[in-house]
Amino acid sequence: MISRFFRLAENNTTVRTELLAGATTFLTMAYIVLVNPAILGQAGMPVAAVAAATCLAAGIGSILMGTIANYPIALAPGMGLNAYFTYTVVLGMGLPWQTALGAVFISGAAFLLMTLAGLRQLIIGAIPRPLYAAIAAGIGLFIAFIGLKSAGIVVAHPATTVALGDLKSPAALVAIVGLALIALLQVWRVRAAILIGILAASALGWLLGLVVFKPEPFDPAVITATLFQADIPAALGLGPNGKGLTIGLIEILFVFLFVDLFDNLGTLVAVSSRAGLVQPDGTIPRLNRIFVADSLATMVGAAAGTSTTVSYIESASGVAAGGRTGLTAVTTGVLFLAALLLVPFAAAIPAAATAPALILVGALMMAPLAQADWTDPQVAIPAFLTLIMIPLTFSIANGLAMGIIAYAVLKLVRPKPAERPDEARPEGFLTRRLLGVPFGDLFLYLLAALCLARFIWLGAE
């Protein structure tokens, strides 16, 4: 029955291979159970409850992906979006974390409706692939900067903005040791390198007195502190905690939605190509089902009490181990649910021990930059602005908006050469024109106008 449901014979794989691949993926991305609570905990959320919500979101999300789309792609709360949730939305804008969770839930519902309505094709066709790469890499720089800052390796400085911190401090020493260990293990291609590094750094942190931990048995009721706490009316500016639908709330929804979309596209292309699942014409089978599973996972995660759930590039480790079907993702999901028993230990992980994971994951997110043609100004300028503005303004929204505006302006003023092969559009809705302009380009210009209006509004405050 399992073989028929997941089409194992058709994909030249076996139950044993899929189970081993699922376990490999879990070990590669299990660090999120420790890192995500450390980040969201700074937003005032209960750490143990967030750890439980992380396990639930990753477990249920991965199982949904495996059963609905039959792809070996695992999901979990996304790195970068959890930092945006904490540092920009809650700490920066001053919104309660319950309202931020409501915005995450709404973005998941909007993603689902857009998928069912076919609007995702318009978005995919309007925004160039190099911007996807720049957004991913910019988020990598963003979370790496957060890791360096939380470890005390990089500190604020009145004259130079930032400076090197005290590397002899206990926090910096723990982070440096963890960083060296993770890097070494990754060079040796150890699957659970990040998880092992976090645990080793945590042990050193305990010895140096960075955290005091009293182990307690797992209590399933711990998740009630975040379960169903998402304030959806407030995220829409309604209800007793709402203050009206403002530009700030619209921006939050925009970022949660679009970064989730771009993250999924990048991961999907990379993992599907590695698994040999891309068709000869370049299309990806069951694309709608993939997006449906992702949007449902985001809604489940928000209801449980965590930031946006996304597809994980670490799924490629399971593919490398032979995973080809949704049974790999289901196996990973079941292991994440079993990891609920480890929730009490989340509070024992000092921030300095999770900092190396942020830095190394940020480094690995630089890989998509190779997809951009840095010799073409129309590509290089918007991509660079996106890449540099995300970490320097501490805002994914600013980098995303700057890149879209720059690309739209350069596309508008560029002479009309013959269409390049990589710009060719598939036949269908996107090739239709209004006043001689393709619908996809009109949507790009509309997005750019909205981003420009956002900057004007921010400047007028």
C-alpha cells in the first residue's frame, strides 16, 4: 500500500531507502528545534512553547508535503522570516507577538487562495529569477549578522556603526568554538553537523555559566502558551487590539507572503533538479500541490505558535541519500513529532550556542548568487541593491522593495533588444498584452509603484 501510494517503483526507490533519506533530512535540519525558539523567544514568546510549536509545524508541514505533493521536501519555520518576525515586526514596530502570528496565518491563507486562483504564475513571471537569488543571499547575510551580534563578535560603535567585540568574553568564545566545530564537521560532510555543533557549544556554555538549567519532564500542556494565540483580527487592524489597517500591517503581510513564495521557488528548483524530478521542458510536476502543502503548513504553524513555515534546502541531503518521493518527507515529519520529547531542553541552549548555526546557515545561503549574471547591469544592479539593503537596513522588506523598483526602472528604460532565451515566457496568460505591454510586466510595474509609495510614506513620517 505504501509503495503504491508514494509510487516507489515508478521513482526507482524502496521503502528502506526513503526511510533512511527521511532520517538524514531530519538530522540535517533538526537544529531548527533549538534555533527557532532562541530567536522568537527574544520577541517575548515562551521558549518551551515555541519549541513545541516548531516541532508541530515541521512535523505536520512535512507530512502534508509528502502526502499531498509526493515530494521529498521537508518543511519547518524559516530562517530569516523568524528573524524578521522578532527584530522587525515585534521589536522594531512594537506589535505584540500575537498580532504578528495573526499576520503569519493571514499570509498563509492568502498564499493558498493565490495558488488556487492561479495568481502565483503572474508573480513568478513578473519577478526575475536573479532577484530570488539576491533575496535568499540577502536574508543569509541578515541572519549571519544577527548571529555575530548575539554572540558579541560584532558590536555597536558610535563612530563606525559596528566594530569587533571582545573575543575573550564567554559568549564569544562559545560561539567561536561552535563555529569552528560546525565548519569542520561540514567539511567532513557529517549530516548532523549543525546540531552537533549547537549541542557541543551549549555544553561549553553551561561550563562557563552562560545558562542555568534545571531539567523537567516533558509537559504536553506547555504548547498552550502559544497554541491558537494568533490574533488575526488585530493583524487586519480590527478588534479590541486592532488600530486600523495601516501601511505597516500591509507591509508585514507582503513580506511574509512574498519571501515565503521566493524561498519555496528557490528550494523547489534546487531539490527537484537534484532529485531528477524536473521535466525535460523545465516544468515541475504537481507544482500547485506543493504550494498548497506549504500554505497549509504556514497556517498550521501560526496556529501552533511559530513564524512562517517554508520548504528547507536541507532536504537536498535526503535526496542525496536516495529520497525521491513523499515518503522521505513523511519520515522527516514523524521524527519532528517525536522530537517533542526534547522540548524541555530548548531553554538550556544559550544564544551564543545557536549563533554559529545562524552564521553558517547564512554562509550556505550565498550559493544562489551564482545564478545571477553579474556582467549584465540590468541584473547586477537590482540584485546588489537587494543583497546589500537587507542586512544594512535590518529589513527584508527594504531590500525586496529596492530590488523590485530598480529592476522595474531599468526594464522600463532599456532599449528593446531581441528577447533573450532566459527571458522567454511560456505561452498562456502571461503572454497576453494590455496596450502592447505583457501582463507580467504590468504586474511588475504595479509592484514597483507600491514599493515606491511605501518609501515615500516612510519618508513622510
